[in-house]
Amino acid sequence: CFTSSFSFFTMLKRVLFSAALLAVGSGTAAVAQGLPWTEANLGATGTALGVQDFDMPAANVVWGIHYDGSGGSAAVQDMFLSTDGGASWTSNTIFTTNSATAAMCNISAVDGATAYVSAYDDVTGGGGYIFKTTDGGNNWSELTLPTLSFLNFVHMFNAQDGVLMSDPDSRFQIYTTADGGTTWTRVPPANVPMHQANDFGLVNQFDALGDNIWFTTLKGDIYHSTDKGMSWMKQATGFTASGQNAAIRQVEFSDANNGLVVGRAVNTLRRTTNGGMTWT
């Protein structure tokens, strides 16, 4: 990703936060019935904060992280948590040795106590950190990571198995863990298709369902793994990019086969019914 465009990329994140909470509180049918929206105070201590990302590992558990909504693109380390479906919230600051210069990318939660947050270094404009909590966000630790070009996201499939993706060196740097993040092993580069010239990943632009995970690139390709990140396929979506403008605004799948990508430049949708192999 490009650090100079981080404030731009934060606009690509999942923003349907209120809709998700409404569905949790009343069931998806409530949306169609037109029940009123409710407003929740997330308990943040700072001002001008937006929701950077959120994750819901259970129907009544919501984790999230903030971003600087003032326009200054400052690195923000604030997180929030509800374990009662949004009726009440707690807010904490992610505090570790390197967190002060960490620009948060995404959050991946396992349950109401354990969550992981990915970040890159806002000063150097690269590298990567993963912060982990096992006590509901009161205390955080830094995981030991390999040297990364630019960390874009971390995703935990369960309490033990996870994957991270960083910008390429020879190939996209993809690592997996089978012990809750204690150790990380690089996926063999031969298992990751070659990227286009000058292509990069995008902060938090991915989706995952079951053992499947997809991520998109600056130039409009989509990478798909069906085995928790151990092997990958690459397909063109039909969207293209110009300069530092990302080709795709968002990617979402409803099951292992059916998904949508939202194009940025042409403001249109493309659909797949075969897991991303082809798009129309």
C-alpha cells in the first residue's frame, strides 16, 4: 500500500457498522421491516474519530478500531468493545513498545476476550506490527513477526490458525500461524502467483469465509485461497487502476462462490459465482 494514501484507503473500509448492530439486535428481518435506527456512544476518549474497522466473532460481541477523522491522518490507537450486542461499550488504547507510531489497519477477533490488530509504522511508511489482547483489550502484546514490506491485514480463522499479508518483495509476503500468532511461517513464494509490475496490496481490503480468503490489489487483481492461505490463485476482476488510485473500492462474499467487487473509477459492480475465478 502507499502510506501517502492511507487517509484515502481508510475510506475503503467496512462502514455498515450501524446496520450490522441492528441485524444483531433484532435479526436480519428487522431491516426489511424498517425498525428505527439507534445511535450508540462507543466511549472513545478522543475527538473526530471514525470507525476504521470492526469485527463480530459472535452475535453479541463487537470489536473495533478507530481512525483520525479530522483530516490530519494521524496514527490512532483507540479501540472499542461491546460484549452485549451494543448495549454498552468499553474503550481502551492499544499500548505497547511500538504502538505510538503504529497506523492501525484492521482488527480480527476470536471471541469477547481475544483479538488481533494489524498495523504498519507511520514514521517509516512500511514494516508491520500485530498487537494481541487476551483480556478484552485491557492489555496488549506485540507478536514477533518477520521483516515485512508493508503489512495490509491479519485474519484469524480461529484461535490458532491465521494469515497475514504484506506488500511484495519477490511475491506478496504471506505468512500463516497455527499457534495463535506465536510463530509465523512464510507461504512458499511458488504458492503465490506473480503480481503485476508495481502492484501492491491495500490496507484491510479483503474478505474471509470459512477456510476461504480473498484480497484485492491496487491494479485490480484478486487473490483467493481455499485452504486458510496456504496456496493461492490470481484472477483479474476487469477493473483497472491509474496511478495510486485503487481499482477496487470493496470486496465482499456471501458464500464461497458468490461475491461482489465495487469498482472505484467507474463506480460499478462486478459479480462472481465461482469464488472469483471469473467476474461479470
